Amino acid sequence: MKFESLISIGEAASRMGVSIDTLRRWDKSGKLKAIRKNNIRYYSEKEIGVYLNDISAIAFSWLLGSNEAEIPKMFYCQDSSIFQLRLERMQQELNNKNVSLLTAITGEIGNNSFDHNIGNWPKVPGIFFGYDINKKEIVLADRGQGLLKTLKRVKPELNNYQDAIRVAFTEIISGRAPEERGNGLKFVRRIVLANKIDLFFQSGDYCLEMLKQKEGMNINKSNNFLQGCLAIIKY
């Protein structure tokens, strides 16, 4: 007979990089249920592993959460220097012929988040960055100002996220210093389309999809509103 391996709430919090209070809130909300014995919370090692492997779900949940919402420390880059170190680690670990290109587009998306929100993070500073080699998936997210507010600084005529995403991925925006900051997403689009990589990108209430089995890109209305940006790369 197999017995489920259980660990204490303190050990679970340590492994996940969140506080004990956060795990209690997640248990109460049903986000990650605890196993109770004698009114003491325990956690299944298997369930914790499953949760940490679903990086896109963790990122999405964080984006939709309250200002106090936590993410596991392994996914949190509070500044660009930490992001660069983890990006280098990802490049060393990826076993893919497009490793350099995947690193480049991941770097562009992550650096955009830092560049456009310096000193103006409306919620939580820093970004979510995780990858799963087995699933061939890379996820980035931020709770920043979002594409619309960022682009309205130089294109005040923009009035919705649909147009903001289209402009961000297709139009060269002149007069943005330094080094044409803000034009990196055009580079991302070119690399994704040329190398049959899947990209999902959402900001506000619109999302962009580029799928390797289809040509071009689609921008559609989303059922959820995201304050910042979410990018999911599949290769």
C-alpha cells in the first residue's frame, strides 16, 4: 500500500518561496488545498510539484490577484540584474536548436517590462519569469502600467489595448530614446514568425496570438483584464 508523502506547512512554504500566511489564504480560497490532520495543515509533495510546474497558471493567477499576492521566489525577478542572471541560466539549460533566438526574445520581453516601468510600477515592482524545459514553455509577466499607457506617451491618439498591441508589434516608433526603446516587440514578432515559435501576449483586455501552424498574428478580445503584460512562449 502506497502512502502519500506529506510535509508541514512551514516546509511547503519554504519550498515554494511564499509565506505561511499565503498558503493559509490559498487553502481558504481553494487555490491550493491543504490536507488537515488533527486540525494541522499538511501538503502533498506531489501536489506542490504539480503546482510549481504549471508556471503559466501561476503567472496568470498572480496578475489577477491583489496587491499583496505572492509568487514563488524562484519565479520573481525584482530587478533587471536578477532577470539577466536567470536568463543566462535558462540559456545554459535549454536544449534546443533555437536557444539563442529564444533567449533573445525572452530578453526583449523582460527588458521591456523593466524599461517601461522604471520608477512607475503601479503595483508590484519586478517581473515573473519562469520556464519549463519538459513542456518547452517560457512565461513572463509584470504588473506594470501596460502597453496602452506606455505607448500613449508617444502616440496619444491610441485609445484601446487592441490598437496598442498592434502598434507595439508592427509599427516602428521613432523618437524614442535610448536606442529606439519600445521597438523590441517588432523584433520578437519577426523571430517568432520566422522560426515557428508560438507566442501568446496579453495586456489589458486584448491578447495577441502567433501560432507556428498558422501564418501571421491574431489580436482578440480577452475575457480577463490584465493590468500589466503576460507573455507565454512555446517552442
